[in-house]
Amino acid sequence: MEVPRLGHNLTSPMSPCEGMIKNLSLDGIQLCEREGNKSQDSGIVEMEELPVPQNIKISNITCDSFKICWDMEPRVKERITHYFIDLNKKENKNSNKFKHKDVPTKLVAKAVPLPMTVRGHWFLSPRTEYTVAVQTASKQTDGDYAVSEWSEIIEFTTADYSTVHLTQLLEKAEVIAGRMLRFSVFYRNQNKEYFDQAREVHGNRMLPAVKDNSGSHGSPISGKLEGLYFSCNTEFNTGKPPQDSPYGRTRFEIQAETLFNPKTNLYFGDFYCMYTAYHYVILVLAPQGSPGDDFCKARLQALDVTNNHFLTCTLDEEAGDGALVFRHAQDVILEVIYTDPVDLVLGTVAEISGHQLMSLSTVNAKKDPSCKTCNISVGR
């Protein structure tokens, strides 16, 4: 059975698999299934001995692509017409167990010069461990294929979102951010024991902790950036922080200027939702020159503190006394990560009058991969 070439009849009605193939970067890539050590696909035979790919190398890894190359004997290069690449998530080594049964994992590519790029956001996700093995193949005059043994299995991990991907998320978030409302304090809710420990163990300070895995799977700050979560959203009718919180009934409040001022850099971190109508934007506040600032400069999109769609700090022109005015976006829930320790003496600690709404917690919350508002065309 002849394996059709990529691009064949692309203007005619396509199956779901054919439509997905257009996302791959290699001309001639097609898909079929792999079972066992040798290929069992119809139309593939073992007519001649072909060299097994040796010394496989993976390079230029992004969140949805990688380059692959291997050693080949020069004397047999002209006999090789195709490469078969078997790609699987490491935690699932059975190549036919995919969410969508029509999406197999073996990529069939024309024999192009190595290294070659494999790209496809629908089968490659960021921050994910994969295994890959390779076969060489020679297409025969009757349409069948002679194939080599499968190579050794190589493991690799895809990368985080790049600044290009984060910019795409930023632009999507800007669309729904809404108008800007004034606020005056940042606040952080925890249980009473948290603040007792800060006083008794940590010298009256709240210490940064590694960010959890909430939000986009490809976020470069998850599991890496250290900081303290703060909120700043206010109730529309009162202009004050809400009296309910998912994180505890004890609240630390601090004047906005203490954390956010002209000596603070602001970064966009993520945009996501949790299968609800609410959308969350993660921002990072980092004192200039701090370790957190250095981390963010290399990975995140910096925002103008005086002019952006989410969180601003500007001079109060009416007062004319150098006072600062702070505003937050109305239509998204902001999660603000401050990257330095914060001394409790800089604010106040008190119990809120509302409830602890555990169902609204975003701790390790998984992003809804089907939401068109907050997803981009790379691995979720």
C-alpha cells in the first residue's frame, strides 16, 4: 500500500488526520501505527538489510518541535527513501493509546538531509518527556517498503513556552482585560498558622516559595520562579478587596506603593482559565536588579508599569504632589507574584468577615485546553 505524500489532494475534503498533517514542518511526513520491533503496517516488507540508525541526537528542542539526526553509512544513503520516526510520551509507551484513536504516533518522512525538524503542536506538548526511535526504509518499485530494525530508544523533554508564545498569550489576555479600576492595597490570604510561622520561624517575614503548576502547561515560571502570591482585585460596588477568599480567613494587606513603584519591574506570566467563565492573568512584580528580576528578564515579557492592560502605577496628575495612582483590570482575576520576602511589619494582618471558598482555589489548577479565549496554537 503506498503511503501518500504530504500535500497530496490538500484542497479536497480531508480526514482529521490529513488535516493535522499540515502542522508538520517536513515535506513528505505521513502517519501510521507501529507495533513490535519491526513495522507491521500493510505494504511494508523486509526485502533488504538496511542500516539501523546509530548515535541518535536530539537538538534545538522547543515546546512543539525538535531536530533529530543520526549516523548513516554513506554507501547506503542512496538506497534510503524514507525515515520512520516513532514518538511517544514517556509515561505512555504503548504507541496506540492516544486520546484520539485516529492520531497514530509514527511519522513517515521522505529521506531529507539530516538534521531534520519535527514540528507539530497537536502531538508535542511543552514540558513533556518523550521517547523516540527511528527506522530507515526503502520504497520498492511495487510500492512496498524494505525497512531496518528500530534504533535504540532516545528520551528527551520538550521546552517551556518561549517569549514568542507568551506574547501570543499576552495579546489574547489584552482583548478581554476590560477597563481599569483604581485600587490601593495588595492583599494575601492564608490560614492563621501561616502567619504564626512567619513571625516565630522566619523572623516576621513571608518568604518566597516556588510557584506551583497552575496555569498553562508550558509556563516558564511554574515550578521555577520563587515568589509570594498577592491579589489586588476589588469589588465593583465598594472599590475594596472582597471579604471572601479561597486561601484562608487571615489576610495580610499592604499599601500598593510598597510593592509596586518606579523601582519595580512588571512582567506578564500567564493567561488561563479552569473550565469556568473566570479568566486569570499571572503578573510578576520584581524589584529591579533582584534575583527574581534577573530570572524574569530572560524568560518573560516585560510590561510598561505606566501603560498596560492589567496593572499600572502612574503619577497622580491632579494631586501634583508626586503621589502614585494604581489601577487593575476589571474583567480578569489578577494573580500577582512578588519575588522578594515581605516583612509583616510593612502591612496589617487581620481576619476577614467572609468565607473561605475552597472551590475557587487555583493551587495546581489545570488549564482548560479547549478554551478558545486563552489557548494558543502550541502544546497546552
